[in-house]
Amino acid sequence: MPPRRKLSDLDRGRAIGWLQDSVAARQVAQRLAVAPSVIIRLKQRFHATGRVQERQRSDRPRVTTQREDLFIQRQAMQQRMATANNIRQRLQATTNTVVSGQTIRNRLHNFDLRARRPVLGTTLTAHRAARRAWCTQHVRWQRQQWAQVLFTDESRFCLEPADGRIRVWRRRGERFAEGAVRERQRFGGGSVIVWGGISTRLRTPLYHVEGNLTGVRYQNEILQPLVVPALQDDNAPPHRSAAVNTFIQQARVNGMLWPANSPDLNPIEHMWDELCRRVQQHHPPPANLGQLLQWLQQEWNGVPRAFICNLIHSMHQRCVECLAHNGEHTRY
């Protein structure tokens, strides 16, 4: 543990007393657990001024005023993805005040604003109104009504998922050291697409979608083997083809209309996240796409039913938050 660099007023008085009793400065420093230079400077200051208090220091003058600090904060809040250099240029153009990018970051830190990776979300334009209308229609639904809905979706799983959060421990100059380089195959080593559905009463088998999913394939390979009181699916082109709409009407399946670009309203998205985490916990990782598909189907059946029920029961709160955010993105 490095020695201290400062002394309290009481310790300064004790140090001067020991020095006047002919105790060596190094021994005094050891007793007070400080660097010897601290005691030497204290001794010199006492002989020169007769005092042990530190001299009053003048702080470095601030290059920005309080009004300019608020301008910096307002710029960051109005354009969240503006860089410190962008804000610095706007400050200089507006107030003729020249500062560094680090000064901009320091001012933003004072307002508890720090740079973080943004959350990725789907593009919302006219979808906000549709999301608000849908949530207004369903926000009063009870759990018994949500229990009759089968939430479905497809998802793609790569053999080597691209996780930008992976970090490596290394020293300076070890950028290309053995074990510090993460090797990746091109395009993630291949991927598989699976389809699944969940409800509080039913969990469909995890279906492997090979090739492109067309409307006819969606009807023959997925919808026909499954008849439920209500079916929820998104607005992907295969789900809204003429053949699929005709089949749904003939089979008397109560299809639920779904607002476009609204994955945060579909609880199965969290099911895919849980499935991905479970597969990534396998060590070593899957060696090929066949093993990846096998583990996906195994872990799909292993997700506890209570976990799925909690996802379905969150539908009310999802609608509430969507309405509270005026149709914008939610934490789900």
C-alpha cells in the first residue's frame, strides 16, 4: 500500500514535537505512515513560517462559466449521440469560448452524464400511433385472456454469436499475444433459424426452419400442425400472405393483429435471450450447426414453465409502459 501524502492537523503537531525531540525525519514518517518527503517539507515550512498549516492554494481558474456549463448540458440532452468534439465546436461557435474535448467530458460528468453504448431498437415512424392504439385496446386484458394467446416468432442463432461485450485481460504491448486474440469464422460460422411459440398453457416444439420461410411453408409446416384459441405472430411477409390469411379464416383461428416493429411487446423475445444464454453456457461451445440445433431444442424444453408464465404475465406492464412512453421504445 503506498504511503499517504497528507497529514491531519493533529499529526502535523505530533510530527513537529518528535522532530524537536531529535527524532529523525525518516522515523517520524514511519510512525505516521507517510512518505519522508512529507515530513521534510513540514519541517522546512515550520522553520520558515512557524506554522504547520498548509499554505492556501489558489484553484485553477475555470475556462467556462456556469451559463456555458448549462449550454454544454443542454446540447448533450438535446442530441444524445453528439460527441464531445461536436459540443466543443458548438460552444466555440456560440460563445467564442475555446476548450478541449476533455473539458466538455468533465462538465458532462458533473451533470452525471457519461458516454455509454446505446440500446439498439427498431425504427419507429408511424408505428408509434399503431403501438399506442394496440396497447390502449389490450391494457385492460386480464391474465386469463393473455393465457389464451400463443406468442410466436422466429429467431436466428449463429454458431459463433457476435458479442461486442467480450473483453480480454492483457498488458501494454500484448495486443496480439497468444490468448489475447479472439478468432472468428466469417459470417459467424453459419446459423440456424428456429420457430417457436409459448403461452401459459402450451409450449410448441422448437421447429427448425430450413431455407427461406414462405407463406405456403408457414401454413403447411407450422400453422396446420397447430390449432389454438388465439394466435399471435408478427407482420413478417410469410405471416401475412394470402394463403395464410385464407387458412386462418378456414381453420377459425383467432389471429391477433400485431403492431409492426414492436418486439418489446412480444414476450417471446425474452425467451430467445434466455435460450441464447443457456446455449452459451455449454463448454466447449457447439462444434457445428447440427450440435447447435440439438442444444437449442434441448434447452428450449428445459426452460422452466414458471419463467414463461412470468413473461406472459408481464403483458399488462408492457402495455402500460408503451402508453407512458407515447408509443416509443420501452425497457422491454
